[in-house]
Amino acid sequence: MLLVKKYTNSGAHFDLEKLKKEVEEFSIETEKEDFWNNRNAALEVINKLNHSKNILETYTKLSTNCNDLCELLDLEDASLMDEIEESIETLKSESRDFELEILFTGEFDGLNAIIDIHPGAGGTEAQDWADMLYRMYVMYAQNHKMKMQLISYEPEDDGRCTRV
């Protein structure tokens, strides 16, 4: 039941009615006759529409799955417990991903970032740490399906990182 409580509370991170209204407004805007006159503005509206629709669909799916699990739990059928536990783990994982997704819905969250890593004055250990930090950022970006581009990597003679 803790999962249900936490999941229900995750609705506090965004306004569901506002999101539905945005999807409706963006849809109406895309149907206007002069919509494609400004291609860049049109693409921006479509991106916002797709993002809002994705959040709304994900929320609806998670909400339905959560309600279905509650109904299964109410049956108190011991033969379903393995399936229920597996479904709960899946729901937990999907809920965490969803909460992370809705955290990044601000005006500047879709923009690029430049990360510059300098080991500084710490010798070998600092260079090793800078290299590990770089690999952690790369893995994070890959795991979260973010685009990443390496601009420069300056290794020391022994292969350790001096600047990324």
C-alpha cells in the first residue's frame, strides 16, 4: 500500500488538468490554417504537444496499472502473489522513471548543457577521478537516452585525463 500512497502523491508534481488543457490547446493550434507559415514555431508547438501527450499517456497507463494491482490485491488470492510482486516491481520502476521525466518539464530543461571537467592539482588520483566522473556522465546520458557529444578529451602521456 506504500507504493499506492507514493504513486498517488506523485500527482502533486504536476497539474493533470492543466496538462490536459495544454494538450487540447496545442492540438487546436496545430489545426489552424496558417500553422505551418512559421516552420520553427510549428515544430516547437509539435514538440510541446508530443511531450505533453507522452506525459499524459504515461500517467494514465501507470494509474490504470496501479488500480489493477489494487484490485488484484483485494482478491487476496495467494496463487497470484508472484505475478503481483513482479507487477509491483515493474510499476515501481516505471513510476521512478515517470517522476524523473516530470521533474524536467521546465522552460530550460530541454536545452543543452556543457560540462567541463578539470582534475586540478591533485595528481594521479585527481586525474583518475576526473576520468571516472566523465565515464559516469556518459553512462548516465546513455541510460537516460540523452544525446551527448564529446568536444575535447585531453589525456596525459600515461592516458589519464587532464581535461574533458
